[in-house]
Amino acid sequence: MLRKFLNLLPVIGLLTATLFGPAAVPAMAQSAPNITITVYAASSLTDGFNEIGKLFELYNPGVKVVFNYAGSQILSQQLAQGAPADVFASANQAQMDVAVKAGRVGTSTVFVLNRLVAITPADNPAGLKTLQDMGKPGLRIVLAAKAVPVGQYALDFLAKASADPTFGAGYQASVLSNVVSYEDNVKQVLAKVALGEADAGVVYTTDVLGANSSKVVKLKIPDNLNTIAKYPIGYVSNTANAYWAKAFVRFVLSRDGQRTLGKYGFIGAAPIHPVVK
């Protein structure tokens, strides 16, 4: 009976792909005795990738996914210095390019999009009601460092706002004069604002969903001042687990992967039937 069931597995896999579309099915074609893959991912991907990792392990018994979350600039430097990894997912192309230039990643694909939002603590003690209020003297503003993708995106927002008559030419300088710290990743910005250690900050919209939504008040950044962040993903060229690294990338780009990331506020950007060479 067991032998008959094992003989039917390829057919079951084919039916799954036909009925539900590509997900982890390509990875099922090869057995995985105690394989561990390490995924370097931008900290803003933490919640979505944690769920994706569990799904990938469920679909592929014997495979364990370990994540290293940090600012993309930190991860790209670690890769450039030879840190062992199998997959890299960055919050911008610039840091992916660092890994590519270092020879650690060959090609990458944009898999999701994100956008910015300004936040204040839930009790909003400074009484901020508009984006313009962030330029008032005496406030405590926290931003990510310029080298962090969201930090650069925040600076881009301030520059655009300063060119808008409703903000005024001095808006960027006024806000930056209020900055009390520049953080290494977006989660640290969120934490400081949520804890009341800062009066305002700029994060991704994905950071203030679910349980985090009750910790802060959101100040929407309009489309003309916002930045659509593009997240690329690629497998590490010299990985010893190339098959499974490619399988994980395929899963992120699949319907299941995209649907999962959508639950956490990301905007889908991946092709439905990706080809990962």
C-alpha cells in the first residue's frame, strides 16, 4: 500500500500544480533530507517572510528555513564579506546591486512593492495632526539612516515636500533639525515611536498593520510625495543549496507567496509564472 502511494506522489504534485497554480510544487520534485537554507531579508519583510517560511517548510518536509533580518545595507555588506547565505531579499535595488557587484548574487527579480507613512505614538503627546507639523521646532523625530532604504525614501519625501508650496522650501531642513536619531532599520524606528521615545517617524505602511496599528497614529503621505519601494529577491550564486534556494525564490514569486505577502500590506509585483534560472 505504501509503495502504491509513493508511486502516486508525482501525479498528486501534477494535480496540485494544475488546480492551484505554481507554489512550492517545483521544489517537491526532489527529496530534501535535513536541508537548511538561510535567507537574508530586509527587516520590513519579517512578518510576511516568517509565514512564507512556515508554508515552504510545510510543502517541503525536510527543509528548514532560517532567516537573518536586518537593514538591507547591513545584509548586503555581510554578503559582500562572504557571509554564508542562500537567498537575499532587499528593500531596494541599490543594496541588491552591492551583492551583485560582489559576485554573491547573479540576477534578481522585483517581487513586491511598498510605500511610506509617517507615524506618531498612539497617544500623540505632541499633538501632530499633519505632515507639516513635523517641521515644528522642539519635536523629536526618528528616521532610518540614509544607507537604509527606508531612510533614503524618507529623505526623498522631505525633498519633494520642500518643493511643494503647501510645505515650504524650508520644510526639509526644519524636520531634519528635529531628528534625534538615525536607526539601522525600520523596525527600530517603529519601536521608538511606539514606545513614545520619539514624537514622529517615517516607516513603511506594512509596518503599521495588524497588532502594530494600535500602537501608532498614521499620517498619510500623498502619492505625489511618496515613494513606491521596489523589493528585489535573488538566490546566492555560490550557495551549496542552489536547488532549494531557487525553489524558495519561486515560492515567493508564486501565487501562494504573493497572497501571503499581500496579507501583510505589500503590493504584488511578481509574475505569476516566474522562471528562475
